[in-house]
Amino acid sequence: MNQEFLNIIIIIAFGYLLKRLNILQEKDGEVISKIIFKITLPALVIVTFDSVKIETSLIMLPVIVIIYGMITAILGLLFFKNEERELKGSLLMLSHGFNVGLFAFPLVYAIWGMEGLTYFSMFDVGASFLVFGISFIFGSYFSNEGLRLNPLEILKKLGKSIPLMTYIIASILNFSHIHLPDMFIEVASTISGANIPLSLLLLGLFLNFKFDKQFIRPMVKFLAFRYGLGLIVGLVLYFTLPADIMLRSTILIGLLLPVAASALTFAVEFKYSITSIRFIATMSNITMLVSIVILYLFANFIL
């Protein structure tokens, strides 16, 4: 397992080195991320769900994630109530959603293989609803222009999420015991093989170790809130939930994953200031580093 983690770190470092040498730039990462989210990740989901049997109990995962998101929304409004309006919106957007597709899948596959991907895929279904639901609402409401959306707009956002739609369709096919043609699965399997290396290279491209000193206070406050709440809830559910060890491990690790990359997209869409956008980008990098350490420790000494 340590060798697999080392390989992952090397690929991430290689992506960062390519950026430092100007062979690739962060703007190239935008193209790579589109390839991942619209092509290789859906292909991986299709292959995963076609090759395993999804137990009915796994429906519990997205339900728990959505309930956790609602609790986070209430506590976040209280915890960040004294922050300036746009900073509050940034913090609340960051509080919801998890970086599953890019960050978790490569590491989970290294630890648990295809079975782990199945569990985390179901976790990501719930996370997708948080991102395009609660996070999107908070980001819009606390922008300078104020709330300017309706339920239909949120549904359109969900419907345009190719990974989410793939999860839903693949789940329906799995529960209905419908298998896709072998040739289709073979092609999807070939495409999905690029998902993990591309995801790791992308993480390296987006790594940035510079941040403004003005971010320190809200950064520490956010990290304490996100990881403190995630650790408490995750441990309670891990030791009390009447479910198999893989499901409980998925919840524990899932709640400690990095922030969703969508927060940065929403900040741009809602015309947040450059300072807020930089803060969100900084938090994305920091939570990624923190979560790598947490996942390594858990995989070696706890789970």
C-alpha cells in the first residue's frame, strides 16, 4: 500500500514539475478537467457499475451525505455569521461538496480496488446534489448581486452534470440487472484507464504553495470547521452505524475529502472578487494536501 501511495505522490509531483517547467500551465488543466469529467470519469463509472452488484444498502450513502450537507448548512451559517458577506459566501460554498472524482478515486482504487470505487461513486451521488444544490444557493445568495436563481435553474444544473447523470443511469441499469454490450464496456474500460493518471497529473498542475497572509484567519477557521465536523460525524457513524466496514470507511474518509472544485467555478459565475477567488483556490490546494495526509494515515493505521 505504501508503494501505491508513493506512486500516486510521484505522479502528482510530476504534474507540478511540468507546471514549474512551463511544459504545461494551469490553463491546460481546464482542458484536462473537461476530458476527465465529461469522458474518462463517466467511462470509469459505467465500467465499475457494470462489473459489480450494488447492494440496496448502498443507497444509504447518498442519503447520509445529503443529510450531512443540511446539517453543515445550519452549523455553517452560525459558525461564519460574523464574516463579511462575500467571505461568508465563499466559506459556505467551500463547506459543501467533496472532491471525489479527481482526488478520491485514484487513492481509493489503490487501496480497495473496484469495490472501493463502487462505494465512493454512491457517496459522490449525494455530494453532487450538495454541490449543485446547497453550495450553488449559498454562492448565489451571498454574492454582491444577491440570489438570482429558482428551483428550475438548480434542476438544470443537476441535469447538465454528466458525472451525476452517469451515476444515476448506471445505478438504474445495475439495479435492473441490465448489462451493456461487451464491446461498449471494453471501449469504456480502455477510456477509463486514463482517468486515474490524468486526475493525478491535474492535481499536480493545480498545486500552489503561495497564499496571502490575509487568508490565514479565515483559512484556520474553515479548516477547523470542515475537518472538525467531518471527523466527529465520521467517527460517530463509523463506530455506531449498523453497516459493513466498507460503507462505514467510505463515510469516514469521504467526509474528510478536499473541497469540491466547483466552488471556484461558482465564484467566477457569481462575479466574486479576485480576493475571494484566490481564497477559494488556496483552500482547494490546502485541503487537498491535508486530505492526502489523512487518507494515508487512515489507510495505514486505522482502517
